[in-house]
Amino acid sequence: MVRQKPRSTRERLLAAALELMEGPDGASGVTMRRVAAAAGVTPMATYKHFASREALLRAATAAEYSRIAAYFARANATRDGPRMRGMVGYLNYALDHPQVFRYMFSSERDDAFVFPKDLEGGKSPTFNILLTVVADLMERKVFRPDDVAETALSLWAHAHGLISLYLAGRMKSSRAAFQELYLRSLDRLVRGLAARPT
């Protein structure tokens, strides 16, 4: 997904932070000085907008949750069949933006959404989509009755584990071949949750 061209100084700083984060060093390559240089401002101007590097990274990635939700929506609109279609959106975001994905979902941070408090509490735009899908599938008796949040967590953990293995180079295949493996694996999990044979 193409990000909009930033206009204000704050937007330029956020865009610069994300661009640096997508580089080979990931989040560790983001410094206030580097962000300032990339945005064309002084380091002091950066501190006028963000008190610390951590505050800058938090703000830079905050909008990414809604961007990932858009990936989910596009995947749901384009795929057919009984699969967990929206989870292709999660995969595509991870493969399009691996370094930002790692920071958001695989790094220890004070601002990370945690289970159960934040995720059951509806704070995560991405997990909320999965909760809604799982609740709907249980209501329609496609999935057998169970704890909605824990079932959604199982699906997310399964998808995230596969993606993490792929990004770490532990699975060698083309993107297209991995996507098909990912969907087959999710299908197996979904069949195990089914209320009746599918």
C-alpha cells in the first residue's frame, strides 16, 4: 500500500522514521539524528515534536495498525472459499514491510498490545477484526462454541508463527508458494475448529 506524501514537519518525521525502519537495520537503525536528516530538519526540531526516540517510533507505527486492517479488508474482498481469507492481508503486510512488522509484532515494547487485557479490551484494530470473524463463525455454527478471544489468539499465533519462520529464513520458497502453504496450514487449523465436517 502506498503511503500518502507527508506535508507537515511532524508527518515528514513520521514518514522518515518508517522509511528508516524498513531499511536493513530495522528499528535499531532509527535515531533522532537520522530521522531529522531524512526529513530535512534539525535534530532539535525533531525533539520539538517527539520527546524521545521511543515516542517517535510509537507514533510512527500507530497508523500502521489501520494500514494492516486495510490489508485485511482487501484480502477479504478478493479471495473466495472457506479459508481465513483476511489472514492473507496479515501475511501480505508482513512480506511487504518485514522490518516494521517485526517491530510491531515481535519486539518487546512498553506500548505493545498484550493478551488478554488489551486484545480482549478491543484496543488492537487488527485483533478486533479477527475477534469479529471468529465470533461470527461461532454464531453461525461454522466453528464449535468456545472462548472467542482465545480461539482468535490461536489463529493469530498460528499465522504469526508461520510468518516469523518465513521471515527468519527457516522456510525456503517463493512468496506465492509460501502463501499457499500458509493458507493450507490455516485451513487445517480451521477444520479442527469446525462445528461439523467441512
